[in-house]
Amino acid sequence: MALDIWNTIEVELLPNSAGPSVTVSGEGAGELQAGPENLVYRSMEFLYHELGQTMPPVSVSCKNEIPLARGLGSSAAAISGGLAAANALSGGEFSSRDLLEMAATIEGHPDNVAAAVMGGLQLVVTEESTLYTVPVSIPAEIHAVLFIPEVRIATADARAVLPQQLSVPDAVHNMARVALLVAGMATNHPEYLEVATQDKLHQPYRQPLFPAMKLLMKAARDAGALGAFLSGSGSTVLALTKGREMTVAYEMAEAARQTAVEGTVKVTQPTSLGAHLLS
């Protein structure tokens, strides 16, 4: 699900004699690659490769609001933004569907990039080399309250703790809740979200990586959130709300304070926009 938190990429064509330039400000400044190895730049090059062309020299300025390694899709945003920028720069020959397939190839899976490219809430399935995407409507007035810890969880570490095998009851538990989640969203029954956001496949195994997770979720639900869960593989905890956003944010922050977890709270909302051209 795409949230209303944005990275902004500015691209300027340079003289043919110039070399590429990449700068990063905001989240990841001084940490992300500031040259041709930058993921935004590599994604732009990927699109030009698909065109059979060499990318012209460019200056790329990345102004990032999406935190890194917090389960908020920072790499998906970089990839989709780079592809959208290169598509605009090269004349816009590729459709959003084309960009999604490129993004999934770069990312290695379509989960986050589907929302980053297409916007909204996207159901995405890969069957061999074909991507199937279906937009799912989101009830009006749904907001997202985020607690973004200072502690990071690397995706590789979050995957490493997952078991290789699951019990049939746990698999059925999650399959039923996936169906309930989609139905609750699509039919405007947000009251289903408390049950629909329950999980037995990944959160219990990732709990040791971020012990405060359960307390933050409980604080959010007790304060009136519709449902609360780990965003991606963490460490961000995301609560869905329909009203009482400030109360939920306060109680999540208070639970974090009581468990000595440093972090920030952010109130945002889903957005129907994916990566797009501003000017």
C-alpha cells in the first residue's frame, strides 16, 4: 500500500563532456551511494538499456523523506522514482505496466514496487514471468499512524529468522485473513481490519529482532486503531485508523518511551499516486 510519504528526484541534463553526478539529502545522506552506484541512477540506466540507448550525462538530486531499513519501501521508492524520471527524460515510451515489470526485475520481487509504481493498495501475484496486479479500494478516511524506531532491521536479517516450514493451521490462519483484509477494504468494512491484520507467519519470528513490537501494536489497538502490524519486515509499526489518529500516535509514542525505544511518530494516509512527474 502506497503511503503519502515521498522522495523527490530532480534530474538535469549535463553537457556531453560532463560525468554523472548524484547527491543525496534527507534520509540516507552521507550513507547512500552518491555516484553511478546509487540505486536511483542504476534504475535510470536500466530503462535506457531497455531502450537500447546509452543514458546521457545527468545530475541527479535525491531528496529523501522515506527512512532506510524500516520496512517502508525505500528501495522500491528509489527504483520506481528512477524509472519514472528516466522514462520522462527519454520521451515516455513505457507504460506504468512496463515500469512495474522493470522495477520488479531490479528489486527481485514485485511486492513493494507494485504500490510504488501504481499507487494505492495493490494485490500482486507472480506466475512464472507474468505479473498479475489488481488494485484494491481503500475505505475513505483511512489513515496510517507510524512509529518509526531509530533501530533498523536489515531485510536480510529479517528474512533469516523465518522458518523454512510452516504448520497447516498457521498457513490457513493467514490465508483466511488475507481474504478478509481484501474483502474488508474493497467492501468498506474497516471494522474487519482488527482480525484481518493478525499474523502467524512472520511477526512472531521477528519479535526477537524488535521486542517492543507487540507493546506498540497493543498500545495502538487500545487507543482505537483499526489494526496494527509490522510494516514490511520492520522495524516500523503501522497502525490503520479512522479517527483518533493523534490519540493513537500519542499512545504508541508513550509505549515506546516506557520501553526505552527511541523513534518518531508520523501520521499519514494512503495515496492513489505512485511515482509520477512533478514538472
